[in-house]
Amino acid sequence: MKAVLYNGKNKVSVNFSKGEDISIPLSFNGDQPNTYNVVKATAKAYKDDQFIGDTRKGGPCNFETYQLTPHCNGTHTECIGHITKARVSILTALQEEMLFSSLITIKPIKSEESYKPELNTEDLVITKKQLKKQLQNVDTNFLQALIIRTLPNFEEKKQRNYMQESSSFFTIEAMNYIVEMGIKHLLVDMPSVDRLFDDGILSAHNIFWETKEKKFNSNTSNKTITEMIFVPDNIKDGKYLLNLQFAPFVADAAPSRPILYKINEL
């Protein structure tokens, strides 16, 4: 199916039969990425005295119980409720599932920009300088969402243990710039926009949602962060229509499936 869409003064066409999935499929009991060494996402056939939910064991159908930690087991989308004392559901955060977006690629570097707590000598970060260079010619009408692919972009990201191999994150200046650009939905291929061990400060998260002392901010409650995506190399940097899908969990985060559709400007 093809459609013609209007974005401000832009008229574009989209072929909805050619979407690119940039989520990491969650393989229960199989290879999967992991953060903080949480228990792996697992699937187990339901069993009681009269029933087993496994056709391979004589059951009438497959009937499984799943265990997962969305923030740590794979691609997930989170809302402001991730860091506030108020229990906010992701279902209330995303008001538009189709978003005009831009994909950029960045190689994290060592930097003299700031972070709280202070940067370590080995930290690799995404900086404001890098973002400004990548976004200087991007039409702001295509910045409802920003998708960032980091280099190197190995397939191993799909099953990386981030306790064994550290990840990059955003400097304070970089996240302030993202807020200044009016970006409401941020998608990254790292497990967190913050350093994984940061004394619980979550500087980048708090800047993005403009929260202080974990207080709910109604002005930013419609913003989301999606972490642990994977963007294959064959998907080129540029403008896309993003369909941000996620499971309808009444929770601060849920497993998600972002799909990119190439845009043809008319």
C-alpha cells in the first residue's frame, strides 16, 4: 500500500509494504542482549496436574508463560514514568504512532564535554558537537523522532552482554541540544542514554524529560526513549516515516518494534 502524506510544506509518498524493522527480536531462552546481568527472558510451557502446554510433550496446544525485564532484555520503549515517583504508563505517552524521523550515524568518542558524575578516561560518548554536525542540514519537520546508529555497528549488538562490554552514552551538552531541537522521541542502539553505573543520577534521562527530583512534568509526558534497537548497515542515513509499535503494557516501559519506511519527496 502506498500513501501520500503532508508534513508542513512537504509532500511525500510512502510505500507501506517496504518497512524496515529496527528492533532486536526477543529470542526467549536463546541469544539476546542483556544489561545489569538480569535473568534472561525465558519461556516455559504451562503445566498443572491435568495439562501441559507443549505439543511436543503430548499437550493439545502450545501454552507458555514468559518472563522478561523489558529494560534489560531487548528493544524497549520507555516513558517519563521510568524515572518519576509518579507511576506513569507508556500507553499514555505516545499520542502519534506514525512519526516523521531522521536517522543519523555517529561514532562515540572520548570528549571534554560534561557528565554527572564526571566522565572517566575510558568513557565513549555522543557529543553536542557531533549532533550539530549531523543535524545541521536536516529539515526540522523530520525531527519528531531521532534515530541514532552508533559505530562500530556489529551484529553482535543483538546479543551483547553490557556488563562485559561497556556502552556509550550522551553528554549533558548533547542531551540539552536534543531538547533544544524539539525532538520528542529518541531511539538509540545502546542499553541506556546514560552511563550504566552513574550513582543513580540519570543525567541524560532527566534532561530529556526535564524532570527534577523525580517529579512528574506534564509538559514532557508525551516524550519517549527507545533503547537497544539495531539498525542494519543497509539502511541509509536520512528521512523516514517511523511507526513506533510497542506492547500495550500498563507499565513505564514495554518491548517495542520500531519500523522505518523510506520517504520519497514529491
